[in-house]
Amino acid sequence: MRRRTHERRLVLRGAAGSRSRARRAGRGRHDRRRGVALIIAITAITILTVVLADFHETTGTHFAIATSAREEVRAEFMARSGLNLTRLLVQREPQIRATVAPLYQALIGRPPPMLPVWSLANEVLKPFCDFEGSRGLQTGIDLGSAQGLDGTDAGCEIVAFAENSKINVNLPLNFAGDQARRSLSMQLFAMTGGYQAPSPFDPLFQQRDRDGQLTSRIDAIGALIDWWDYDTDRTVFDPGRSQVSASGSEDDLYQRLPDPYRGKNAPLDSLEELRMVRGVGDDFWATFVEPRPEDPEARTLTIYGSGLVNVNEGPPEVLLARLCSFLEGTTLCADPLEAAKFIQLTNTARQLIPVPFFTRVSDFLNFVEGRGGARDLYPMLQGFLGQQSPLLFTPISIPASVRAEIDNSFVTAARIFTIQVTGQAGCRERDPTGYCVGGWKARTRLNTIMNFHDRWTPPPPNAGRMPGLGIFHYYRVD
């Protein structure tokens, strides 16, 4: 009996142990399932985090690209607006001149020449280019009631100048053959200091150029002319006799280069094309073509125009070079000190009298000769500085035999203009007056050459006349 009871207890203990082990095994399986679920949840959260971060980055990138594209479009259209407004301003110059003519007549004693309204475009058009910034300007005009000009958060800057204020190194329109070559040779020779002894530009032509060649002043001048003339003979300028002649082939040097090429023998299409001409290296470019790259108005050379120089717009160095192409033997051309006085005095006069002073070319020639009445420029400067002032250059005498030719080489009007407009959008910060001081998010620059000559006609077989807002000679978006 006791044995049976003992066996029954053992059986019950075994069953209880089995149930306990089963319960423990069930709990283990449940714990393992809970661990797998946690891992799956963490993995899912990680994946979702990565997807969300990538989505956020992609969305942010697309938003930044869209914002940048929007600002660039706004900047480009602000530049176009500034360009078209400047063209309109130039087209309305005759009406503006008629308005100020009585005041100019009372001041100078003669009618005004063509007024350089294009040089004032950046100031005159400020309300259209940057309305918020123009509110702080003391213009005497109430802009508070203007509509449609605010809220653009954009602006533009305008630089405009007459191309006939430079020396035209391209094929001239008013000359041909040896006359064209001689005219340009003498201008370039004068501009590079050839008639001065010693010249401050002599070291420039005493060192090897970018191709390892020694290019003299005469070589550089001949190469510039050979690039656009239609023959293949090398041009040689003789400054002693003021003549040009032909000698050898103009392509000999170009054919000996590691990457040979030939002269174009056709008019230049862009100013940058000058860099292909022998002798026009970085030093020549920085001295005579673009002395200040950030200021396109400082250029002394151009490829646009007829070859006539505007006496009211041309830099003194350009005016002197054009004069000395006819008067090379005078003190004004041969003496570096007299040349420096002429340049300084002309710049000073333009600062003191910020209006075009020469109604006719003869008024400029009277200034060079020191002649005229009390209202003419040289006598006026004499009265202001004193008769014996060392700042005055010594007047020269222009022979009657060349006076008419010189008169036909200058003008007082402009027909071809560079108009450079920089559109800006997205001001980062403005001062209390509304002027942008934090910079712009986007900039677009339009570089254009505009022709307003009333004698222009379209090329055959087309017919028509010059449009009121001119035509484009050159158009580039930067």
C-alpha cells in the first residue's frame, strides 16, 4: 500500500515537472517572439527615418534649386528691363536736348551738342531698377504714389557709353586701302607712345610675348591691321614718313606656332578676338584694351564704329592719339610732359564742367590751339588757373592744310553704344532706407552693342529703316 502511494506521488511529481517545464518553454518562446518584434520595430523606424531624411533632403534641394532658378529668371528680366529702358532713354535724347537747350545756350553761348543721357541711365532709371532703394534718394520726386514698381525684391545696374569714344582698330567705315592703314597706324603709334622719347610704354615692347617672340611697337601695329585687311602681305608702318608698305607674308609667324593658324583677313567680330593677334598679350591687353576689367568704360580700343572719335566722350588719351596721328611733330605729341598736362587738364575740366562742352569739332580744335572767347574752354581755364599756371599745356598751331582733315576725323554725336546691364534679385538684407546691403542671391549680366545710326539700312534683299530703339550688333548673357 505504501509502495503504491509512493509511486503515485512520483507520477504526480513527474507530471508537475513536465507541466512546469512546458510552462517555462512557453514563456521562452513568447520572450523570443517579443524580441523579434522589437528588432522589427527598430528596423522599421530606422528605415522610415532614412526615407524621411532623404525625402527632406530631396525636397529641400529641389526647393533651393527652384528658388535659385526663380531668382535667376527675375534677375534676367530685370536686366532686360534695364536694357530696354536705356534704349528708350537714348531714343528720347533729342527731346531732352531741346528741353535743356535754353539753359545751355545761356551758360555756354551756343546750342548744346548731343547730350550723353546714356551715361546717366543708372541714376535716372533708379526707381525702375531698384524702387525700394530709390526711396532713400534725395531726388525731389515723390515716389510714394508710384504703382507697380515695388515688391519685386530685384534691381539692376546700368553702364552705358559711346563706342566712338574709343580708337577703332577694326576695318574703318570711312577709309579704305592705304588711307585706312595709315590712319590707324598713326593712331596706334601715338597711343602706344611712339612719338615720345622716351616713352613710358617702351618696356612693354622690349620683352618677349606669350609666344616667345620679340614684338616691337611697329610689329604689333602691323599685326593689328593685317588681321582685318583683305590681302596676305605684311603691313609695315614707317613713322618717319607716316607711310605704310607691304613686306613678306603676314602669316609667317602664325604658321610657326605650335598650333598654327592664319590671319582672318576680315573685320573682327568681337573684342576678345584681338587676343589672337600677334603682340596682343596680357600686358598689352591690360595697358591699352582693358586697363580696369571691372570698368568697361575705361577701354581705349573698340571694334565698332566708323573710326571717328567723339570729342565730348573720348578719354584724353584717345583724343591725343587721334590728334597726334595728324600732328606728330608738335610738342603736344613729342613731349611726354605736355601730353600728361593735356590729359590732366582735360580730365579736370570734365570734372569741373560735367556737361559736353564742344558743340562743334572746331570748338575742340580751338581748345587745342588755346583760342576762343571768354566762354571757350581754354581761356576759361586760364582765368581759373592763371595765365602762367604749370597745369596748362602749351597750345599748338594746327596747319590749315590738315585742319579740314582733322575736323572730319572727330564728331560730337554718338550712334553706337555699349549697354551693359546687371540684373539682381533676392536681396539678403536691406538697411533702413531700403538700400540692399546684404548682397543679392542671383545676378545676370547682359552685354550688348546697340546701333542707333539713322543711316542704317537692313542688308539686301530686306528693306526698311532703323527701328526707334536701335538694333543689336552684339548680345551676350553672362
